[in-house]
Amino acid sequence: DAKTTQPTSMDCAEGRAANLPCNHSTISGNEYVYWYRQIHSQGPQYIIHGLKNNETNEMASLIITEDRKSSTLILPHATLRDTAVYYCIVRSRHGSSNTGKLIFGQGTTLQVKP
Amino acid sequence: GAGVSQSPSNKVTEKGKDVELRCDPISGHTALYWYRQRLGQGLEFLIYFQGNSAPDKSGLPSDRFSAERTGESVSTLTIQRTQQEDSAVYLCASRAQGASYNEQFFGPGTRLTVL
């Protein structure tokens, strides 16, 4: 699975857009970009994933560069409840094995401030 | 509720005691995962169940750890003779058949503290 690089921490003002970057320069053609987040004292929560086209759902938007070497998760109107650690994962849709076990790095700690 | 549930939410035990952690997956989800997360760390895979197939136990750290699952329902993770390094949050996740392996739904976890 391709390695990802994320900033350790970011701040965002409440009500503003939060843009979380992720670099994945070694991504291969069949690998998707997945985003999860983990709010304090809770289990990880799936947010969104994409291959090459930009994606949007009720939680967030995912912008993937044309060369697919980086992406940005956008929370359009951040709230205090969005304060969490955000994890960017790059892997094939069905994982590198038959199990699909998730491997998270350190992620980006997003602090939304009032 | 419709989500993954785990019990207990918190467990404090003494070194050397056995503990049993429970996971109720989302109804109909055929795949179930157990992970461990130490303070400030990422996820550590423990075990994976898929239907009636043999479980993938490759992540279990020692023979003190075991897990069972009855069909496609409840799973229990058992830690025997607990050690202080077993202190962590134990997370369970489930996934629907046919879904991407990476679209897993997590429970709130069980925080285990071994004194």
C-alpha cells in the first residue's frame, strides 16, 4: 500500500472550510484514497473515498489532483464537532490481502476553534 | 441502534486476570474485525472474521489473545493473564458483504486498563 504524508496538526475557525491535505506520491493505478476520522474517545469513522474524480457526500468533499499524487479533504463548514484526528489511507479497493485490515498512520489533528 | 456496539465501554482489571470483550456488529454484516489502539497510536489489527471462513488471526500478539464469533453475529475477544502492556482501546468494526474492504464501521471501543 502506498505511503501517505499528512501534516501533524491544523486549526480551523468554526464555520469556515477546513482543507486537509494528503500527499501520496507513490500511489498506483488501482489504489483509492480513503479518509477516516476519529473523534476523541470514539471509534474511527469512514468519511469518503475516491479514485481519480472529485467526490462529494453529506460529510465532505474529496479533491484529487490530476496526477493523483495528492488530495485534499474539504469540510465545507467546520463545526466544533469536527474536531478529530483525520486519517488519509491509500490502498486498493479490496486491500493488499483478502482481509482488508486497515492501517492508520498518525493522521492530522484538526482543531476547530470558536 | 443500527451501529456497532461494544461492551463494556470501560474495563479495569488487575494484572494476571482474564478479560472478555464483546462486539455486536451491524446486523447483516458478514465481516468483523478486532483492532487495538494504544494511547496516541494508530490502529493495530488483531483478527478478522468473514462468514464461515477460517479467521485471519495473524495480528494476535500472543497466545493469551483469542477471539470467537458465532455465525455472523456477536464476537468476543478474550485476553488471558492480562499484562500492563495490554492496556489500550479495543475496537471492533464490521463490513457488509460486497462492500469495499476499506468501508468498515467501527464501534465505540472498550477501554481496557490493566493495573
